[in-house]
Amino acid sequence: MRVNWKTYNSGKFFAGIISSPGFARKPARRLASHLASLTHDELLEKKRVADLAIKTMGISFTVYSDAGNIDRKWPYGIIPRIIAEKEWDQTSLGLQHKSFSNNSDQTSAQSH
């Protein structure tokens, strides 16, 4: 069984790939096409491999309020978020500004 975008309905939630049933958002068209080409078993195998890689690398996070199982596997989705170029340009500028600001703070603290 393959992904059928024509029957996909996100309801009241934002869907990053699909704008309306059967129509991919422009930045996500190649990804939507690729996902539709994969079988259900192929998607499950990709998820299994990703989960195994994360476990093998020891990527986890700790929940200190849970006495029973404090180490948790990292929640990871195999389907990437698509960010349109215009959105990324704005995000990138903000990250650069934040990085510059953090570096300036560190340089200032080291000189005192």
C-alpha cells in the first residue's frame, strides 16, 4: 500500500507537505512524490533503520521526574520538515544573529 495524498486529510491541523487532499505544497512536491513511490513496508523499514541508528549511536534524553525509566530514545520522524526558501532565509538570518550575539557574549565574558 502506497501513500495516497488524494485521501489525506489533516483536518484542522497544518500539514507541511499537503495543502489540500491530493495537492502538495510547492516546496514539498518532490518529497511528496518520493513518499508516494514507496510501499508501506519500505517506509516501515526506513523507520526501523533510523530507530536502530539512533539506538546504536546512543542518542537519548533523560527524564529526571520519572523514577522508573529515565533514559528515553530520541523521538525521531523519518519524514523531514520542508521549509520554503523564503521562510528559511528569514530563519537563517535569525540564527546567524543569535549565533553572533552568543559569540559576542562569550568574548565579552572572557575579556573580564
